[in-house]
Amino acid sequence: MFIVQAERRDELKEYLTSKCIETLIYYGKALHLHPAAKNLGYKLGDFPVAEKQCNDVIALPHHQNITTEQVTYVSHHVNHFYESNK
């Protein structure tokens, strides 16, 4: 996994998908907000850093067979997204 924090993560994910770049969101909800942790009594706002990271992190393509050209393609489109959407 190559996980990064990204402003406007969901918009970035949608943009990269339109460029045939697969991304994943592994941490869509903070652990303390899952039903399994309900009995612990935590609520939204109790762990603001974890909650922010769950809203910002995205996994970019990364594996042992990724080519330099593919890395360049992904990084180009990430940069283009932020440069054109300031």
C-alpha cells in the first residue's frame, strides 16, 4: 500500500478513476465509530486526528511490478488535479 493524505480526497479519487487509475480507501471510518466499538461509548469528535485521517487518506497504486512509466502517469495526474483545481 502507498497511502497518502490528500486534500479533497474523494474528488481526487473520482478524477483518478476517470484516468483509469485505481485507488482504494482502506480507512473509511475511524475504528471508534464502527458498530463493534459502540459499547465503548465513543462519539464523533473524540479522536479528531483519526477522524481527519479517515477523511483524507487514499491508497495510490503500488506494487512490485509497477513500471516507471506507470508511476509517472499517476504522479502526473495527481499533480494535474491539484494544479488545475486550485
